[in-house]
Amino acid sequence: MRIIPAIDIIGGKCVRLSKGDYATEKVYSENPLEMAKAFEAHGVEYLHLVDLDGAKSKHIVNHKVLEQIASKTSLKVDFGGGLKSDEDLRVAFECGAKQVTGGSIAVRDRDVFLNWLRQYGQEKIILGADAMDEKIAVSGWQEGTGEELIPFIRAYRDEGIKFVICTDIDKDGMLEGPSTGLYQKILEETTEAGKSGIHLIASGGISSMDDLYALSKTGCEGAILGKAIYENRISLKELETYITTS
């Protein structure tokens, strides 16, 4: 299972929120690049970089942070937050993103998102399927849609989506453990005979190495973790050992 630390950006700083609530913002580093370099130094290969300013503004904002990290580390960066237009996507890829995640756009403008998938391919476009009570939420998680999570993922799988990041919003930033049962359910209900399954990336709630081992057993292809690192629940040395021995 791939280990994917997260760096969330507000005002150029590395922050974390709880349940996506901007009022809970806590700054962990003034320098996201140094944080990224620390991950890299411990064997991490992947990074989930989220433009929280972009998610609120509905267009890319912190592309300079992306460019800095992509040009000064070897991390493979997945970038998300506020990607709403072809121009946003062009900027993200030109600034060094290896993949981009579309969440709200996949709900609000399906045609645009599918065009991205056709234009850039399934290795570069990730579906962001963030949910509360198994219903999709959008606009930086500030808005519910009533759309059912698993049918939403299944429909995009049928269109060719390969990578899916699923965050259980109630778990995000709470350090209370991930929704392993939900991820098992998603994998079971999106895997059918004659159809290639999705690569599911779990996000939200991870608080210990035990959580990572439990997620690995579900069949998740990757796990995104943030606050567990920043609050020293999981050390970078522990992650390095996991990466080198698994």
C-alpha cells in the first residue's frame, strides 16, 4: 500500500483542518517545501497537495507552492483543490503535478471532468469522492449533494476512472481511526466480473501504524495521512520502515 502524506495549503502555509472546517485551521509549518523535503528524506515517494485556498475560491491559487515542491524534490505530487477549468488543469500540470484530483467538478460538471479523463488519461486524473454518511460533499466539503457515494464511484469506474480518493469527512483530522468498513464496502461493490476494479486511496482518521496495517488488509491501494504525522502519532521513521519493508 502506497504511503501518501498530505500537505494542505492556506496562505502558502502547511495547515490541517478538522472535518474540513476552515475555522479549525492549525498551522504546522510556514514552509511546505521543507516539510516535503522531510518526507522525501524518509523514503516517501508520493505527496497529496491540497490547495485549500483554491477549494474556497473555486480556482487554482497556490500553484507556486506546487511548482516549488515539484521542482525541488523528486516527490510524485497529486494536486487538488479548486480545479474547475481546463486552464486550472493546464497550470497544475505545467507546475509539476503528476496527477490531479477532481472532486466538486466531477459532481458539478461531469462533461468537463470526463473530458479531462479522455484528454489526460486514467493515470493522471483522480476522482475525489469525499462523503459524509455515504453522501458526496463538494465545495471544500462545505456543501452536501445527496448523491450516493458508491453509485457515484461505480459510474465513474464505468467511464474509465482508475484512481479514487475517498475521504470520510466525519473522520478527517479527528485521529479516531479510518473507515475501514466503508473502504471494504466500496471495493466489494465496485469490483465486478469482467470489469477492472478501482485503485482506492483511503483518507481521513488515520492515527497509528495499526490503522495503516488495517487499511492495507482491506485492499486499499494507497493511504493519505496528515495530522497523524504532524501531531507525532506516527513518526517519519516508522513510515520509512513501513515503506522499506512492505
